Amino acid sequence: MAILAALSSGVSLAQVGRRAPGFSLPDVKGTEHDLEDYRGKIVILEVMRSDCPHCAAFAKTLEEIKTQYGGKVAVLAIANPPDNQSTITRFIDTMKVSYPVLFDCGQVVYSYILPDPLHGPSVAIPHAYLIDGHGTIRGDWEYGTETGDIFQGRALYGEIDKLLAGKAAPQH
């Protein structure tokens, strides 16, 4: 429960350059999504909450990315409690989200973050990971003043373009 309480605050970073932890999680329709099924594509993995205004704004960016890059880039979002089927369905309908929003109980998100020994495990919301076609984390950004262009601008497009061109995204 501590991980779930801490999900909306604090700072943590995944180890950019490490293998993305595997998972298989259900979406609102009960369909399982396994990270391995997306091998060969760039994956943007977002940790979100349905009541987060920054997540709602980022959903628009993610939809634009999905449209622009088509089958080259997959977008997956992960929600944890207190979100549930009802809150996520409302978010999907309101934001017109076409990418899968998956349900986690904190274990998958925990596998992506590095716990801070002083403050425990936490992740700022929204939090985005850029995973290359080989399953390696190439980008790790949590929402904040220094990452505004990733979540609200065009910087994420540049990171995707670098991966598509065969150049590794810079380590963060």
C-alpha cells in the first residue's frame, strides 16, 4: 500500500539503458497486453491517474504521437488504484483515448522506478518511459518544470525521431 500512496509525489528515475521490466496487464475490456507483444516497436509507457490534469493534457499529445507515427510507435498507459474500471472508462471516453490503459496494483510501476532510500518508492504523475524496439529503456521523464517540453511540447517527438533514425535517445 505504501507504493500506491506514494505514487503521486516524489522523484525517482529508472536506469536508462536497462532492460524494460516485462509485464502483462489487462485493459478495461479485460484484454491482456504483454510488453513482449510490442517488441520491434518503440513503446511510450505512461504512468497516469484519471484525476490528474497533466495526464489529461498529455493524453492529447500521446494521441497525436500515435497518429503521426502509426504502427512504428505503441502507446500504453498504466493506472493504479484508486483508479478503477469506472474512472478509467470515463477518462478514455472524455479524452477520446484510443491507446490501451492498463490496470496495475503497483507492482509493475515499482519495477520501473528506483526507490529513493530516504523517501521510499514514489513516482510523479504523469511519468513517461521511452522503450526502444529491443526492449531497452531509452528515456525516463516525470512531470515537472524541467520536463515540460516532453509532456506539453515537441521534445518527445525528437526523442522518438532519434530512435527511429537508429540513434539512442540521450540518457536522463
